[in-house]
Amino acid sequence: MEYTVQPAKAVKGEMVVPGDKSISHRSIMLGSLAEGQTRVTGFLRGEDNLATLNAFRAMGIDITDDGTTLRISGKGLRGLSEPTDVLDCGNSGTSMRLMAGLLAGQSFFSVLTGDQYLRRRPMKRVIEPLARMGGTIFGRSGGDRAPLAIVGRPLAGISHHSAVASAQVKSALMLAGLYAEGETTITEPHLSRDHSERMFRYFGADVASFTGGVTVRGGRELQGRDIIVPGDISSAAFFIVAALIVPGSELLIRGVGVNPTRTGILDILTAMGGDIQLLDCRDLSGEPVADILVRASRLRGVEIGGDVVPRAIDEFPVICVAAALADGQTTLRDAHELRVKETDRITAMAKNLCRAGVAIAETPDGMVIEGAGRIDGCRAESFGDHRIAMSMLVAGLAASGEVTVDDVECIGTSFPDFIPLLQKVANS
Ligand code: S3P
């Protein structure tokens, strides 16, 4: 299905965005491994998170959903049972990589697969350190591609330095670490999102964060907890950029998670001249939350690189749109990871923005965008990637003509109500 966006007169009003995808995944996983009940409100019912939910149901965990609250009847660290079929992670890299870690230390066999996009993504980054812990995991392409077959084994803790700042790698090893003998320590070049560290602590795991890494000590049981999932800043990002780039806009987004490991988007857009205010900062189940007020702003090009990159890793497609509408050049460096997301997001955005008349050049680890304050109407491709589709729909609000995006079904992986919400706040 394709969808067409017309240029908007303004983006106005108040809204909430759906729950955080990363926290929603982790709430199912830790809730299932804990003793007793975990209640989750604000859970994101997108396809990625439902893949995780279904996998834990398939491993014998009772999870009910009354439409408001999920109730997970945790069975403790050793309570999962062998699934009778392959576990399908759909498009979700987080489901696959994190579950690879936690399944490596079980006493049963399991197989993880995913859709055509996920089966192309690199898995060695988790499989290799898990093998050093004693994990036995087989995959295609010498163990680098799913499907993955996991023969559960007793694990031993290791120290691992990840070459990439990746919360998925870190979290996979932390989950394996719950089952390992001794300590599991993971260090990374820059701090990636720390939702696992926070939630492990919240559930009572033996975990210690230090500058540059985290240590988990295995064996301690987790206790079921109540979790309120904040709004996903990665979903809010599309609306933040929309309100900045459409003149005359003013938008209040309530209840958004503003964990400092996720707010790179706010730092980058503020450096570009964006008028963004955080109001009513508070804490929900160990995570910082705020309301975000955004007003249309004249943006300027900036240089982006270094430790802000992992803090904004999912937001670069929509940052490209802001950069195209800014005055002057924006340079992105140190973002090679974008090439191994749901699609190659550097190439995908370069192709789409080029069609919209933007001067944009790819580099191996980023891109250079010549902001000219203007985007033309165009036909854009989603490349099966939810964030590419949503970014180009946002571009359409500020373009000089309509923007049509093909194959927008993929938006359902993270933000099923994106289009109706966009229609609600964008005045044509
Ligand atoms: C995620 C980590 C990030 C991010 C993804 C969600 C997580 O991936 O891009 O959308 O929940 O841990 P990497 O760890 O590969 O950077």
C-alpha cells in the first residue's frame, strides 16, 4: 500500500506517542524471567514487540492483555520451556539478538528466524561472544545470519569489548550473564542506550554500571514489578521534526522518555536552531520522562559525529529531512551502523532525498547534505523500513508538492497509528 502526504499549513496541538519499543521488549523478557507477576502499562503493540510477546508465550509464559495492561506470570530464571516450533522475530533485530543471548544458557534447543530483512542482518556480533561464554549457536553464512539454531548449554562469564556501541549486543550478553557462572562484563566504545541496565536493577538483578561498561553477576533471581512504559522518543522524533520544519507549527508531545542515552536527537536539533523545550521532567519505573514542546524554527546545518551518534542512532533518517530543510551543509560521520539497520539507511535516505531535489552525497560512514531550505514533491521508497517510510511522509508535510511513499505497511513494526496521528496534527 502507498500513501500520499500533502504539504501542511501547520503542525499543531497536543499528542502522545506510543510506548517505547526498547523498553517494551525488555519488559516482556524480564517479566517472563522474574518470579511472580509483572504488570506493564503503555506497552507498544507494534509487530516487533508482539514478536517478542509471542515468543515468550511459545516458551510457556502466560501473558494476558486487557487492552490497557499486560500481565506477565513470570516463572523465574529457569521457568521457560522448550518451544515446539521456530520462534519468528519478524523484522525485529532486538527480539533476535536479545533472545539469542537469553536462549544460549537455557537447558533446551531453540531456533530463531525473521523476515527477509532481518535474515540479512549481521549476527556474529552476538554469536561470537556468546560462543566464548560456552554458547552453541549455528547460523547461515558461517554463523552470521539467521535462522539461528541454539543448543542451550551452561555458560561461563567473560569480559567482552564490543567494537560497536550497540545496546543489542550489550543486552544479549547481559541476559546470557544472568545464566552464567561468575561475572559477565561488557564494555563499548560509546555508551549505547542503557534501558537494560536500568531494568535489570529495577527487577533486582546483580548488575553494576561503570564508565564504559556494565557487569552482571549470574544466578540471582529477579522479582516481578510494575512497569509504566514511557512514550518512545524515536516515535516522537518524527513529530518533533514535523513541527520544526512546517512554518507556524507548535506541538506538545506528552509523556516522552528522555533517557540521556536516547536524547541525541534533541541535542542535534537544538544545535541546528530548533526551539525545543522539556517540561515537567519526572521519573517512571526508573526511566526519565518529560513533555516536549516544539515550535517551528529556522534550522541551520551542523556537523554530527562521535558519541552523539549511538544516542540518536534510530533518528538519522528524520534528521536527514531536517538537514535538507536547513540552511547550509550538514555532515554526518561515525554512523557506519546505519548501513546494517532494517535497511541501509544511508543509501535509502540518499536515494529518496535525491528524488526530492536535495543535494546529498553518501560517505562510507555517513553523508553530506546541502541544506537549501527546500524539498520537492516526489515518489519515495520505504525499502521495507518503517523509519524510512515515516521520515519521507514527514518530508511531505514541508515539501513544495505531494510526497508519495510506497509500501508503508512496514510502519506497523513500530508505530501502527502513525498515519492517523499525522493526519490529526497536520493541518492542510
Ligand atoms: C535497540 C538498539 C539499537 C537500535 C534498535 C533498538 C535496542 O540497535 O537501533 O532500534 O532496543 O537495544 P543496535 O544495538 O544495533 O545499535
